[in-house]
Amino acid sequence: MNFWEKMEKMDRRWVYLMVGLSVILPFIFPLDLPISITPEAQSVFDEVEKIPDGSTVMLVFDYYPSTIAECEPMAIAALHHFFRKNCKVITLSNIPLGGPSMAEAVTRDMAEKYNKVYGVDFVNLGYKYGYVAVLSGMGQSIKSIFPTDNSGTPLEELPLMTNVPNYDSVAFIFEIADNATADYWVSIVYAQYGVPMVCGTTAVSAPKYYSFVASGQFKGLLGGMKGAAEYEQLVGHNAAAVTGMSAQSLVHLLIIFLVILGNISFFLGRKGHKKELV
């Protein structure tokens, strides 16, 4: 049995092993694979850079735990970007399953690295049911919708929130979503109050929001892990998304190689079979 015959009859478990190694190895031995920056990701970075240092911003955790791999790196990179500009960060979530706790954990971890103080430099408002009413109501009074923060502390006891009665005091909104809540931030908050915003979303949802960018309703867009990796590079903190893209790219290259190899072995095998018949 020659090489091509062996390839054609390769046990599929060898393929599973190669795919598994392609996923694992980049996390152990990081690869420096190039990642091109899309105009939409560059716009996200540029829009955050335009915010005056010390401004109050909102970072919205509108994603479920199932999409952490794509969405959480965006949130971490955004917090790096905001905190190094000394922005005051208000976080909240319209997702009851994990949203408030993910916002709490991620923001506190990042705040510790930048020596930020809770209540002064950042606040987590948590979750409130009925996102249409919530988004509309905050335009009049944030305190009327969130009388307390995620831990139950009254907003009047948090110095940051005494200066932020509604959207008029918010310079920028960074929406990270894996669902249609992003639509309502545009149709309610941007349309009525004109607060500039960008969006980070999953790869499967991103195509829908390119038209939002073209219309100027979103000032920039991060799509999936690729978008998160681009933003990590722009911010200068390569982390989970850049590593994840290396693993993803390696698996893609492996699959392309195996498809080519399989087709060559198939056609050569068929050619040899025809010669035997002659």
C-alpha cells in the first residue's frame, strides 16, 4: 500500500487528534499570526480615543454566558481602553442569565489592575427587567430605573452616580450583545438622545449591523472573535481573542490541507484503479 492509499484509508481518529492539537498548541505556544484590522474595528478604537479623558461612559454586557468566548474579550479590551483614559465607567445588563455577574466580575478584575475605586471610578447597575422601558426610562432618570446598584447600595451613596442623572451626562456607550437588544439601543437611545455608540457582537450577528455602521447609528463594529482580536491589538493588550484566532486559523489551515490531500489521494487512486481494469 503506497502513501496515497494510506491517506485515503486514514482512520478518522487521526484527524480528530490533529484538530485537537491544532486547537490546544496555540494556547501553550502562542503564535504570532498576522491579524488584519477592518475599518469597522478601527472606527471603534478611534471613537473611544476621541472621548475626552475623564468622561463618563456606559459599557453594556448584553450577552449570555454561551458567547463568552466571543464577547468577553471585547469587554476586557474596552475596559483597558476606558480605564487608561481615566473614564468613569457605568456597567449594566439587559440579560438576566449571567449578565450582571459577568459585568461585576470582569469590571472589578480590570479595575483592580488600574487601581480604580468602586463608586468613584466605576459602578455596576446590574439588571432590570423590561429593556424597552429601562432604556427609555434612563433617558429621564437613571435613578428612577436603578434606585440601587447591583449590590443594593443606593445610587445617592455612590459619588459617580450623583453626577449622572440621565443620558445627558453620558459621553459614550459601548454595547456588547449577542442578541437583538443592540437594535433597541439604536432605536431608543441613539435615536432619541443622540449618545454616540459602538457595538460588539457575535460573528453570526455582525452582518446585520454593518448597515447600522453605514448609516452612522453605530460609530464602529466588532464582529466575533476576529473583531475582538483586532480591538485587542489596537488597544495593545493581546489576550484571549488573539490566541483564539491563532487556534482557529491553524485549524482552518489544517482542514484545507486535509481536503487537498484527500482529493489528491482520491483522484490518484481512481486513476490507478482504471489502469488495473485496462
